[in-house]
Amino acid sequence: ADLDEAIEHHRAALDLHLEGHPDRSASLSNLAISLRTRFGQHGQSADLDEAIEYHRAALDLRPEGHPARSASLNNLAISLHTRYEQHGQNADLDEAIEYHRAALDLRPEGHPDRSGSLNNLAISLHTRYEQYGQSADLDEAIEYHRAALDLRPEGHPARSASLNNLAVSLQTRFEQHRQSADLDEAIEHHRAALELRPEGHPDRSTSLNNLAVSLQTRFEQHRQSADLDEAIEHHRAALELRPEGHLDRSTSLNNLAVSLQTRFEQHRQSADLDEAIEHHRAALELRPEGHLDRSTSLNNLAGSLHTRFEQHGQSADLDEAIEHHRAVLDLRPEGHPDRSTSLNNLAGSLHTRFEQHGRSADLDEAIEHHRAALNLFPEGHPNRSASLKNLASSLLSESDNSGNVDTFEECMLLLEQAAVHRFSGLVVRFEAASQWANRARNHSHHTTSRAFKLAILLLQQAAIKYGILTLDAVAYAVEGNRLEEAIEILEQGRGLLWSQMRGFRTPLDRLTETNRELADRFKNVSRQLEHLATASPALQLNSNATGSRTSGLDVHRERKLSEERLKLKKQLSGKQEEIINKIQQIPGFENFLAATPFKVLQQAASEGPVIVVNLSRYRSDVLIVLSCEESPVVCVPLDGEFAKDSVKLFAGLVGTRMKSGAESPEYDKVLRSAMKVLWDRVVSKVVDKLKELGIAEGSRIWWCPTSWLSTLPFHAAGPFEDTDGGTKYLLDKYISSYTPSLGALINARLDGSGGDPTVLVIGDTSLSIS
């Protein structure tokens, strides 16, 4: 009532401030702000549209040079962003960004509202990233969030908001590029925001929730139970601050349930799963018919019940899971972007019930729903392989049950189609090829050989695409003492742009000199494909906007966006494949994206050993590549905890450098500590082995570290006490260089005239070592 009355008074004031009145622009602005506030309370689009109309009118009355022009630009931009969140019209978001930029230009260094403009522009850019997946928008958003944070020092009332917003954007970038430094920094900022939001702060539950989500994400990355346990602790605390009637209570119930189920999958403690189901039920009660997230809660509850059935075998859980999956499907009618997911989930549960009770009706219905799901994934859809594989699995059950040869033949065809579908992910294609190969072999099928060849090829390509799998594959080869094969796998794994852009820089540099146009086309298409590779998180972060919640996008807009992205992905995938074929026809690039034989890679050691440091969750090793024929690769095993501890080294170096600067005493201290750890845990063992191999002091060695190790200072490892009693560092023993890969070193020598233009040579150090 008070707000309605305020709006009436603002209207009356506007009527008294006719065209030409000096206060007319203020009346327009005040009325617009009140209308937007009422929209926030009641969600009536007419209020927001009218607010935008009055903000535009106010801006027209505040030309260049007007002291309130930046405020009008900011207010109009905020309202346009709000309308974009309501209706999803891209023009509103683009215009909002345009006005935020204009407002920022009018708020130079020293302006009291500059941090607000930086923050608001960053939020809009982040939103546009979520729309189109263009990394440039997200990187710029992070840049502006950092700048806003710099202007909001300790004691600033909006510092916690900037910490939260920067953390959310960093986590989003982690989900895109999987750089652990982004996630670690996000957690650091979420912790800092939480400290600024003590008991009683209205945003404390938001910080607890967001920190918990980031910790669970890190758990999924590194599998450290402490992260998951802490995430659950914070989700519980957030839930306590969101009692009955709180707008975000269902979100906290959902997130706590998801984390508890994750811990159940880790430790198989039934209490966690039971509690997860309890919270999913509670969340569902808060999401009645018509609630935007009801289908999500139904789906999550069904999934947890299915999991509990697999744990305890109680048919009632599976029956209830199926009941909820049916309800989800009813809420996702024809045209809904998630209908295919619901069809698949319902079919999967029905298939499970068939395996439990052997009722043909369940299997028939599962097959029916799998076929319906497949029909929603046309040729070129990235989920088509998974759908083909799921249908094949159900049909294999029917074939096993009936012995029908035609059904088995259909299965073989479906699995082959799933394996060769070039627009789908490599992992699901590999899984389909493996299932095809195993089933074909068991039935002495004529496709067995073809299936195994494709499975092996996809395994190699999947190892390339997924960096962790590459490192694990190297570790597995080392474990079997297949050291030359390990080097081949590692080299191939560092060669695909999808997972490690760095691994492509040298061959792309060479390609650029040979055919710049082709190299530029490849880089551009590959980057666009990477930007389109997005994932939907199971957990829900609270809004990164200050004081507002982002409404869900409507189904029609989601479908439109999905169709546009699928169309673009298909076009880009075709272009990428065409470009790769052209590149491989160029002399010297025949192995582009293909494995290089070890005998070729061994040439990298012709002028000195190449020291590869490989990290894996299973084991970590140093592989020293030598030029000799006998024992060309020597393995130096590292301790089992080094992989985990090296993450801390990396995060400490990066975090301190960003926080304090490269010239700060804090960074110097952290750097010296890292150098000592590297000597004790890695480099000292390498030096001992080099001596054993007869590599004289003063010789040149090349370091080829993997993953985040590539940022650590191996060349300056130390100090250590030498035989003469003096304190020395590695650079006193050997001349270190770095290379991103063996192939890069070989190519550098081929392309250069005596030097190594693509490797980093270190004969001295800029560090002040005493």
C-alpha cells in the first residue's frame, strides 16, 4: 500500500513538472524506480515496461554533460536487464550492456559510483555469456568484477557483494575451461564474503550456499572428502537460515540433498541417502503444481529413490521412482527442452524393473520411451549417441530374453551408429563402441574387428580430449612398464585443442607460417566449439546480482536457444573436420591430431634428456627420455601424495601473486617454499638419476611438465647443500629449458637455425636467491 501510494504521489509530481520544468527528469526517474520496485514485488510486466519508458524519457532530458546522466544510463540498463530476465529478449540485454558501458565512461577513476557501474556491467556481461557462451564476455566480466573489488576495500559496504560476484564468475569460468586456479580462487573469495556476512547478515545464507556449491564442485574435481563434508556443513547452515516460508528454502533443501547423495556415492552410508531423499521430498512439497522447479525436484527425488533401490532392492523405491518420472514427463510436454531427458530416465527405471521382475510390459514401455527420446535427437544432436546406446541396451535385453536375431542385428546397428556419430562426445562414443565390440565378439558377429578398431581409436581420442584421462592412461602404461607407449600417449594427449590449447601452439605456429588462413580457420572454429560445450549443474547457485533473483527462462526461449546452439555446433563440427583433413594433406602435418611413434619423439632428446613429469590420481612419475637405443626412457617414481600437494603449490603461487603481486614479500616467501618442495619431492630424485645415467653437470636438460605443473619453477628448485658444503639450486647444476611437448622441441629445431624459438631457455634466474 505504501509503495502504491508513493507511485501515485510520483505521478502527481510528474503532472506538475511539465515539459521544460527543471525537475521533470527527476520525477520521471523517481516514478520509474518505484515502478520497477513494484515489479520486483508483484511481477507485473506492465510496471517494468512503464518503468523503462520513463527511464528513457528521463535520459532524453539528461544530455551529455548533465550531472545525472550516468545515473539515468545505469537505471535504464538495470531495468532492461530485469526485463531480459523476464522475457529473454536478446535486444534488451545488448542494450543494457551498451548503457552500462556508457555509464561507466561517465564515471572515471575517482567517481563515487564507478564501482557500481563496474559491478553492473560485469553482471550483464556474465548473463550474456550464459546466453551465447562467448568466453570474451565472461573474461571481461571477471576483469570488471576485479576492478570493482579493488574499489571496495575492507570496510566498504558492498565488498562482500563484489567478492561473491567475482567468485560466481570465476566458478563459471572453471566450469568452462576446468582450470583449477579459477575454482580455488572462487572458494577463496566465497570464504572472504562469508566472513563479511556474520550471523544476522541478510546475505549470509547466500554465501553459505555458494561456498558449499563451490566446495562440492572442487570435490568432484579432486575427490577430497574434506571438501564435500564442508559443503554439506555449509548447506546445513544455509538451510537453518532459511526457515519455513523463506523464498530460497527449497533451493537449500535441494542442494543439501544433492550433496548428501554425492557423499553416499562416495562412502555408501545409507543414512546419507535416506536423508537426501527426505530433503528432496521436503523440497518437492515447497514446489507445488505450477512451480518452475517442480519437475527438477520430482526428477531428483526419483533419481535418489532409484539409487536406494539399487542399494537395498526394495521394490517400493523403484515403483515410486517410476511414478515420479511419469509425473516429470507430464510436466515436460512435447516441445519442452528436457522432455528427452525425462523419457530416458523413465525408460531407464522401467528397464531396471524389468531386470528385477521380468515383466515384458516394462521392457516394452522402456523401449518405447527410448525410441521416443531418440526421435527428439536428430542427426547432428550431441546427445544422439547416448540415446542410441540406451535404446540398444534395452533391445539387447529383449534379444537376450527372446533370442530374436533381427533384434540383435538392430542392436549392432544402433551401437555402431552411436560409436560413429561425430557430433556426440568421445566418451559416450567409446562406451558404445566398447559395448558393440564385446557383444559382437560374444556372438562371433562379422562386425567384431571393425568394432574393436573403432573402440581403440576412440579411446585414444577420448584420452586426448580429457586431460585427466590422458594422465591416467600414461600412469597405467608406466605401471605396465610400457614406457615408450606412455610417452606416445602423453604426446598425443597434449595435442588436441579441445582439452589443452597450449599443446597446439607450436604446430599451429608452424602451420601459420605454411598456411596462415588455414591455421586461423582451425583456431577460430575450435574455440567456437569449445565455447558451445556447456554443462548444466545439478546444484543451484544464488543469484550473482546484487539484491535480486534471476527468474527462470521460459520453455519456448530455452528450446529456441537449444536449437540455435545445436545447429551451430553441427555446422562448426563439419567445418572443423574439413579443416583437419586439409591440414593433414600438407607435407609435415600428416600426424596432426594423430599419434606420433616414439622413435620420432625420441629425436627431442638428441641434444640432452627431456624430463617429463606426469601427475595422476593413481601414481605420479618422472619419465626421462634419452637418445640412446637401450633403455631410451627411464622412470623415476614420485611419492603418492605429490599430485595432491602440487595442487596446493600451484594454488598458493597463483593466489598469492594475484593478491599481493609478483614483487611482494608474500609472493617471494611462497615461491621459495615451492622451490624447496620441488627439490625435495621431485628434482633431487631427478638429479640423482641424471648422475647415475652419466649426464654431466652443466649439461642442458629440457623440462616437460604436465597439467598445472607447467607453471612451477623446476629450473630454480632448491636450495640444497652441495658436496662442498655450499648452498645451491638446480640452476647451479644444469641449464634448464622448458618445452610444452616433445614434438614442439623437435619442430623448433627443424624450423630454427640453431636456436629453440618455441621453448623457454633458462641459464640464470631473475629470482633474488641468497
